Amino acid sequence: MSAHARPGWMEKPKPLTQAAKALALVAVVLLVCVPFLVIVSTSLASTDEVVANGGWVLWPTEPTLDAYRDILDGGIVTHALGVSAGVTIVGTLLSLACTVTLAYALSRPGVFGARPALLLILFTFLFPPGMIPGFLLVKELGLLDNYASLVLPVLVNVFNLVVLRGFFQGIPEELYEAARLDGAGDWRVLISIVLPLSKAALAVVGLFYAVAYWNSWFYASLYLESDHWPLQQVLRTYVVAGSGLTDATTGEGTVTAPQTVQMAVLVIATVPILLVYPFLQKYFTKGVLTGAIKS
């Protein structure tokens, strides 16, 4: 039997069905790609072309990087980009470290208080604290207008913790026993055995944390002054809320159209984290499904 032969119970697809599937796929791709193409094209278009097309450009005839030069010329967007990058890198590393150690402790049998601790953690997932208690806690800790307020309140995500705990529980017990017989302690087992075998889960959970930190704007609006905002809060203020872009934002002497600058900010806020997905795509199924099923 040929490798591409169809099973006897599977009906041969009809041409009309195949055409309908192809048409639906093309429609979905266009719905996703065309808006993004318009955003990128508008950010690369000249001021005259944007004005002539009513604020949107599908394909720029004379591409220019003036908008990107304006917003990256030492203004608010440049500072906000640095804030977002710093918070994302530091927050992801700290969250991964805390989540891994806590998940490992909760995954091992016989740990004193593991069951009550797990129930308390799951309780916070079902009944999260409100905005006012969270704000009062951050205020009492002296974290207002401090970048730590963007990391510490969301340091450990319960879903990511459950995924890693389930993944650690799926590691064969014989490996743990062999390490114990060789005299390895908990830290040695975690670093030398558990982490190397959990690359898929760690990659996915790390991506979840990175995306959450990069896209976070709500806590910044609560805890930070405007001169300390990350990129997503600047994007929300100047694009979604419709506020005007000032010289402090785009640099002095800007001559680009507001729509072009807004689309350029949107591209800068989207592309960096979007570029990470292709490198971690292969880990998604193995990392998430295995941890969820085992938990």
C-alpha cells in the first residue's frame, strides 16, 4: 500500500469540499494578514501618501523610515521600549525561577505541607484579589512608581505552576531514585536531571511569562507615573485612547503624519515578541499538553 493511500473507511474528498476548505483558509489568512499589512505599510508611507489615502496605505509607493526615526529619537517611546524590555527580561527570569522551584517542591511526594500549600495556591486562582486590595498592598510595601510593582504582584502564575508541576510529576520516578542513590540532593536533582528534561515545558512557560510582561499595561496605569510607563501603556494612550503625539514622544521637529507615527509605535510594540513564536512553536504541544494531562 502506498504511503499516501487512504484507508478504506475514509471517503474520498469531493472537489467542492476541497474548494470550500481552501476558500475558507484563504479568507482566514487574509483577515489576519491584511490588517497587519496595512499597519506596516502605513508606518512606512510618506506623509503626503497617508494624507492622500485618507490615513491608511495598503502598499507604500515610496517607503520611508521617517516615522521610526522620529519615535526612536530619544523620546518617550524610546524610554518606554527600554522599560518594557527590562521588565520582560527580569520578570520572566524571576518568574521562571520562582515557578520552577515551587512546582518542583509541590511535585515531590512526602513534602511537608505540600497539599495545603497547593490548595491555597489554587484558591487564589479561583478567587483572585480585587484591584483595590492589590493597590493598597503595593502602596503599603512602598512600591508605587517602582518597576517592581509590575513584577512582584504577578510573580507566579497559577496556570504555569500547575503545568510545570504536572510535567515534573511525569518524569520517571526511577531517575529520582537513581540520583538519590548517587548522593544527589534536591538542588542537584533539580538542576542536573529535572531541568534538562523539562526544556519544552520551560520554553512554553517562559514564553507565557514573557508575553504577559511585554503586553502588560494595566498595572502600569495603576502604579507608575507617566514618565515611567512601559511601551504598551504608551501605545494604549496614544493609539487606542486617541491622544495626540507630542514632540516629547516623537522627538523634536517631527514632520510625519500622526497616523504613520501611531502605526510605527504599534509595529514596534508587536514585532519583537512576535519574532519569538516561530522558535518555540515546536515546544507548544509537548510542553503544555503533557503538563496539563499529568496534573
